[in-house]
Amino acid sequence: MKKIILLAAVSISGFAAKAQDTLIWNNFENDPFTNMQIAIPPGYLTDTSWYTFDLDGNADGSSTNRPGEWYWSAPFAPGDTLTGNTGVMASNSWSNSNTPNENILVTPSVYIGDTTAVLSWKSAPYQTPRYLDGYQVLIAVGNNDISSFTDTIFKASEYVSLDVPAFPYQYGAYTFLPGPTANPLAPFVHGMDSTYTEFDPASDSSRLLGRLRPFTYSLAAYNGQTIFIMFRHYCTDDNLLSLDDILVTGTDYTGIHEANSGVSFSTYPNPAKDELNISYELTSSSNVVLNVYNIEGKLMSSENKGVLSGAQTNRIDISNLPAGMYRVELVTEMVRSNQKIVVQ
């Protein structure tokens, strides 16, 4: 390939909030790695972390030392930057290899309490139609183990070959593959409808820059279940792909659901001022960690309580926290549960 330049929630237990709450949101405008793990998801039943991982191990074929997993980047197209967008998650497939790349980005868990929930996101390839990168969106029910992501809800096609060299600017001159599995959905080819692209003056007529394009998908089929969402960049030796504005909206039943998720978890007083009590009951012995995050997802404190069992009440000092909204996370060896608190 030719050388390119690297461009640079929850509610209090027992109460449900109104419809169209924000259940998951990340616009990647700030460093996303404050709440993102570069690791294979551990198979938790509930989890508040994002995960990214390079499953293929291919080296960067452009020799610019791009990370193997999804990484933080500036948008690819100048038109996206001009709208005020300063950050996306990007993934590289340029490997000079016949082995497909496979990079995964996995969301935190989200409980779908009714049929109003909707997933939204944006994506853009660096180039199209030539070297167009493909990807899939998958859903896992119950836990975030890799093997649990069995439902493919969206599939974007990848470039395979330019079959009519005399017409490199026409999509009909190319072959695109829908993806690595059977085709449960009609594959999508970015730019084929002449939208969400812009001309690249530094390139040739066979390549356009991809603009971030919005997509939505109803999650009504997952009513009553806890799910995880995976964005799987899977294609062979193309170029770059970006994701942005990942959002799940719906009715926030998190507090009610978590009471039945294996850990009964409550906080009091709420609002709190200097100290916060955390009560819970473990059905089996487990190491316990208590984390406090601010509204932006930054870890403010972490306490390892050691191996515990049965009914427990822990007290944590919050006197050094500025007034505002926070999230308390109870982490055991199998479950992560959360509560929203207000500090006065």
C-alpha cells in the first residue's frame, strides 16, 4: 500500500428514571482511557469499563507504529474536524498481510428494561472505495466474554479488489466483502450512496475521505436483559476505521436490576457529605473493591476490602470530594455493580 500520514448511568436502587435516559455515552472528546482497559473482556456479568484489544497481533504495515488495538485519534476528514469534533476511536488494518486484523471495542454493560432502548453511533473509513475498511457490531447477552458476542446487528463491507481499473472512481468497479460470517444483514458500503465523503486533494481519484456517518439500531429485542456491545474491526490489509458518539438511550432501570444481579447493593445517606455507608450481601466469598468515579469517569478513590462473605457494611471517606454527582462501583470476582450518589 502507499504511504499515508497518521492523523493524529445509573439510578438509585428501587427507583426508575423517565424514558430516554442516557444509558451509555462516549463522544471520545477527552482521553477515553481513564475508563478503558487494554485487555480482553473478563466475562463479567455487569461491568462499567470499556475494553479494547488487538486479537490478531499483526504489525502496522505503514511503519508509523500505530497501536494494534483501537486508539484515540483526531477525525480523519477535515469536514468532521471543522464541526468541532476533536476525538474519535481509530483502528488500523494496514498490515501487508493476508491475515485479517481483528480489533475489538467493547462497551460497559447496560440493562435493557423495556422496548424503548436505541443504540446510536457514527463511523468513518479513512478511505473509500479503495482500501475501504469493514467492521461489524455485535451484542452479547449476560456477560462480556468474547465467545458470548453471537448476535451480529450491523455489518459494513470492506474493499477486496479493483476489478475495472479504467473506472477507479466508480463503486461498481470494485468487489466488496460483506464480512467474515454468513450475511444476516444487507452489507453497508460507505460512500456508495454519494454521501458522507469528501475529496482528498492529496490522493487520487480512486480514494475519497470518509466522513462520520450516523447509525441507529433498536434494542427492543433485548428487553429484560443485560447486554454488552462490541465494535469489531475485521478486515484484511486495508487502512483505517474510526468510531464516534456511541450512545444507548432508554429507560434507566439499573438500580432495580442490580438488586437482582447477584449483589444486593445500597448506599446511604444519599445525598452524603463526609462519609458514605455501603451495604451489600455476597452469596459466596470474594475479594471486594470499592471505587468512586466522578461524572466524567475519572477514578477518584479505590479501596480493596480483601476477601469477604455474607452481609457487609463499609464506610468510605468522601470529605475530600467536591460537591456533585458520583458513581460508586462495587467490584467482586464475578460482578460489578454501580450506584449513583450525590455529594453535598
